[in-house]
Amino acid sequence: MAKLGLKDLDVKDKRVLVRVDFNVPLKEGQVADATRIRASLPTINYLLDKGARVILMSHLGRPKGKVKEELRLDPVARTLEELLGRKVKKVHDCIGPEVEAAVASLEPGEVLLLENLRFHPEEEANDPEFARKLAALADIYVNDAFGAAHRAHASTEGVAHYLPAAAGFLMQKEIEALGKALADPERPFVAIIGGAKISDKIGVIKNLLGKVDKLLIGGGMANTFLKAMGLNLGASLVEEDRVSLAGELIQEARRLGKELLLPQDLVVASKMTADAPHQVVKVNAVPDGWMALDIGPETQQAFSRAIAGARTVVWNGPMGVFELEPFARGTEAVARAVAEVRGLTIVGGGDSVAAVEKAGVAERIGHISTGGGASLEFLEGKILPGVAALGEK
């Protein structure tokens, strides 16, 4: 996907409207985690260094088209100011006379942050007139919000119809890493899919089955596959309405000659608490009333061996309830194995990202995707509206 990038544009003295993903957690009126703000810095700094007038726009939370004081972007502006080491101007709306005046007074190398886009219902409705008003603020549009690229909103898709539209550095990195894994992976290609529910990731599993050499399935969703093989999972989470689908996916893997690895042993507990009695059992020996909350040591070793020989790895979703210490070892083992791979490694989804950080191996992962839903839809093979709208090189 050769999309127009920042370096393809002359931005000097231009007004550049940048869609960023500043949808960050707030606590007591302060930014609690600035990861997403930091991720946007390379794009913002590049534009400032090139003498652009930078206008930033983002959503925050779900105000549902109404002004919610607690979801204003003022705390974000303060954090961004600290990170950039320069003044960030902030307005109380994203369109209208006040905004137009603030944009008109911007000098090259200055930054303006617009107010929460979702205070206007027209944003999520992708209203053409609202998109046109946003576009009228600038000469060039840059989308650096991969995490929102799967939404056809005014700021992610609509604006691109009115201005030259390019990908920011973060967006470009996401498109290139995920695109290479799907279109031209070095082999062996191993995908690891975890998380609670198979229903969230059916499309991903179906799309990846035809592309990977090995597919490893852990987490709560593995229970549904094990049930499809006729096993009794006690009180474990099983999506009963997806058991036949899991069986079909197992058959499809066999038909395609793909290696589908499921847990061989499980860490089970009487309830989902850190202090609950727990034990390791084979997958065919889950006691009645007990639940599977992690992959067992045999499975950790088998998964680690499968990952070890890979040249491309995509991982989305934890192997168990890793927030609770007794059930974190499976996810941590996978994190360490992925970090050892010599090749392209991609980790996506909030829980998997938290896991590689917790395991202290985040720096050794090739690409950590910032977009949970967006990376999943990309891996499903879906066209993302925010990517499709960008100009071609």
C-alpha cells in the first residue's frame, strides 16, 4: 500500500491538520498514561521542524455528541506541552469563529489543539458539511491516528475528500508492518491468537489460516476449540454457540495443511481470584466446577518451540487471565518467546501490549500496534476507511 507520506509533501508555511489519537486515560483531571501522545511526537516534531503551522484534532472518550466538561482536551494540551517542550495553544471547540481566528493567528512552528471532536454528533456521523468545515482550517491533511482508522468518521475519512491527504509516521509504520506480514511474510509465519472470546476474532482466524504456517490459540477462546474436540472444560468460559464453528476451523486447518496448536495442559482454579486454589491439569482432566485460567507449562514450552523458528510473528490476545499473578505465566512465556524471534514481530491489542511491557521485553518487539480494533480489522483483511481515504503515491 504505497500511500502518500509526510515526506512526499512540502509543508513549509502550510496549515497542516493532523488527526492524532489522544484518546488517553484521565485520572483526577490529569493524563494517566501518555503512551498515545508520545506515539504522535515524531509526526508533530517533523512538521514543526519543517516550518508548518500544526493544527491537531482528536476525540476523547464517548461524549455521544454532547459537551462533557470532564472530557475536554485541556489535560492533554498540558501533557503535550511538557513532551514537546513548547507552548500548545488550545481552543474550546473544533469549528467556528474562535477556531478560525486561532488558526489565522498561527505562526510557522506553532501548535494548536482543537477541542474534542466527538462533542459534535456530526463527527461520528461522518457529516460532509462538518468535514468540510474542519478541512477549511488547513491546506493539508495528515492522518496519524491508526487506532481510529477503522472508523469512517468526519476527521478520519471525510476530511480526506477536501484536502491532499497523507499518512503520518505512526500510521505509515502500522500500514507497512501489518501490510508486510499479510502480503509478503518471511516464513515460517506464526500467528498467536488469544483473549477471552472466539467471536471477537473469527474474521482474523479465518483470514490468517490461509496465510500462516502455524496458528497458536490460547486464552479463553481455546476452551471453545477444546470443547469442539469433545473435551469437558468444567466451569471454564466456553462460547457454546461457537463450538461448531471452532470444529469447522480445526477441519479447515487440516484441509489447508496448517499446524493448529491448542493447549495440552491448563492452569485451573476453583474461582477467578488471585488467592483461589489452583493446579495444572491435562486438557482432558479439568475437574467439575473448576475453570481454565491460563495455559500450562507443557503448552508454554510447545508454544515457545513453535515461535522459536519463526521469521514473522503476529500476536493478538493474552494466553490467560494475566492480570492475576498465578495465571500470568503463560502470557509472559509467549512474550519472552516472541522477543527472541529474529524477524518481523508484531504485537497488537491492549492486553498483549501490556503483557510485553510487564515482561520487560517491549523494546525487543519489532512493532507494537497502537490500534486494537484497527489492527484486528486489518488482520481480518478488511479495508480501513481511514487508510483507504489517504492519497496514493
